[in-house]
Amino acid sequence: MQTGITSGLGYLNNTPTGKSVLGKDDFLKLMLTQMKSQDPLNPMESTEFAAQLAQFSSLEQLLNLNDQMKTSIDANFYLTQSINNTLAATFIGKEAKLSTNTFQFNGQESQTIGYRLGSRATNVTIKIYNEDGALVKTIENAPANAGDNKLSWDFTDNNGNNVPYGKYRFEVEAIDANENPVSVSKYVLGKIGGVRFTEFGTKLLINGTEFNLSDILEIFEPSNGGN
């Protein structure tokens, strides 16, 4: 006659394929199968049976705790998402400062670009590229104050011609009196025109482009100017 351990292993071998984790019901079935299959001339010791009951109890408590934690996490996620959705709707019509140096031209009159200098510079040059990487606009003698600076681009190239619709990016070159580079962080400014709720989170529509809430550095009234 098979021993309890051998029978228990037999039960494990007969579990459905694709199931790699035993739950508490499987553990209980395994223990009952082991009890039924034990040798009556050499029954399981009471201490061993008590140890298995303790293991089953511990397993059940851990699984219940895991379920409770998962429920709590899910509830917090949906609560946070609901709050974000409610707040995002109040942002429509306000200006946003975005942590990016790219933007989309969709027919608007101009695009405000900004940058923060770590210290005052003696010369700042702005270079704007299209999505193919070609330089379309160079702006010399841009604002050079330490801190936040901004300027507006009217979507014309170096020859004064209107650029086509599409995606653009800008770079900032800043040097001090000793011709050493000055640290620069770049951002763009735009008005929030709408909000879209997706399965991947809340999206803000700014100048025809969707942004995540995590892309926003600051939100302010249009008259505030962003500074």
C-alpha cells in the first residue's frame, strides 16, 4: 500500500496542467488524500497531522490577507483615478507648463516655449527642428536671465515662410561670459483645451496634443503668464 506522502505526490501529479500555484482548497484536498491513503498499520503521527493543520491554517490566513490587500489596492486606485478625473475637468481653459521640448503645430498662431537657466548667460540661442531633424528656425539673442525665460514662435522659418503642420522640438544653447555652457531645463506652455478619460489614465488636450498629468509642471490662469 502506498504511503501518505506517495499518495499526496500522486495527487499533485494529477493536478490540471497550467496550474503552477496551489490554493488552500488544493492544499486541503492534498491533506485529505494523504489521510485516506495512509497505511493503517503505520498511521500518521498526531504531531505530524497537527503540523499539517497548522500549515493549512497559516496558508489560509496568508491567502485571505493577500485578497484583502488586493481589494484595498484596487479601491485606492479607482478612488485616485476618480479624483484625478474630477480635478482634470477643472483645468480646461487654463495654461499649463509641460516638461517637454516638443510640440505640435496644428494651425495655432504661435507656440510659447520656455527654459530655465541655472545662472545668467551672456548669449542664448534657440534652435527649432522639424520631426525629420532639419533645422527650420534659429533665434539669436534670446532672453538670458537666470531662472525662467520664455518667447513665442510664430511658426515661420528662417526665410519668413510658414512651416507645415507637424511635430517640432527646440534646443537651447546658453553660454556665460567665459563661454562656458549654462545649465538649461526646457518646457513648453499651452492652453488646456480638453480632457479625455482613457483606460490608461487621464489625458489633457493641449494645442492638439495629448499629455499625461505627469507631464504637467504647473497649471495657472492664462493672465498669470506662467511665472
